[in-house]
Amino acid sequence: MSTSTISTSSAGAATSGQDALALAGRLLIALLFVPAGFGKIGGFAGTVGYIASVGLPMPQVGAALALVVELGLGLALLFGWRTRLAALGLALFTLAASIFFHNYWAVPADKAMMQQLLFFKNIGVIGGLLAFGAFGGGSWSLDARAGRR
């Protein structure tokens, strides 16, 4: 067996493994957004109330925007359609949500620990989304089928 045959077969295995990991990553991150988006359909009034409770203006518009972002961009990420844009949109949305809804620096001390945990969990999610923004959804995505990476 020649050296080129070995490197080609190991490159194919690496690519297949990377594609499987990219698909798994897209699925797992989408699990944060897609169910939340569907939940906002049935619980729209509760979402509006929650947004209003933190003092944000136009809570109905914010709830509609959250629903569209979570469901639309979450599904786009899941299927690998316009993955880079979907991931960057979700990253921006997650950063804004973290600042407004998990502002551990502005809550009473007895609530700060939980909010800090949720804030930094979201920062970690943003890191994963930025990786998809940088590298795309992998070969097992609609982007790859359309010739986009």
C-alpha cells in the first residue's frame, strides 16, 4: 500500500468523522432553539409578559422576533441551510438574550449565582455557534448539497 493510499483513506475517515461531529453539533445546538421557538407559539402571551417584566420596549415585537429567530434560524442550523448566517444570527440573538435576561450583575445576591451560570452557559453556546459561523455545517448539510461550505 502506498503512502498516498494511506493518507487518502485516513483523510476520508477524518472527513467522515468531522461531518458526523458537525451534524451532531448542529443537532445539539438546535435543540436549544427549535423547541423554545415552538413553545413560544403556544405560550406567546407568557413570552410577551416575560419580556415586559425586564423592561424591554415593544414586548410583542420582541416575542415575535424571538419566535422567528429561534424557530427559523434554529431549523436552518439543524438542516445546515445557510449555516454560517444562521449560526451568526443565533449567536447575536443569544448574546442579547444573555445580557437582558441573565444579567447576574444586576440581580439580588441570592439569584446571582443561577443567572451567572445561565449567562456563561450561553457564552459557551455562542462559542459553538461562532465555530459554525467560521467553518460551516460540514458535508452533511444542505449547504454542501448546494455547493456552499
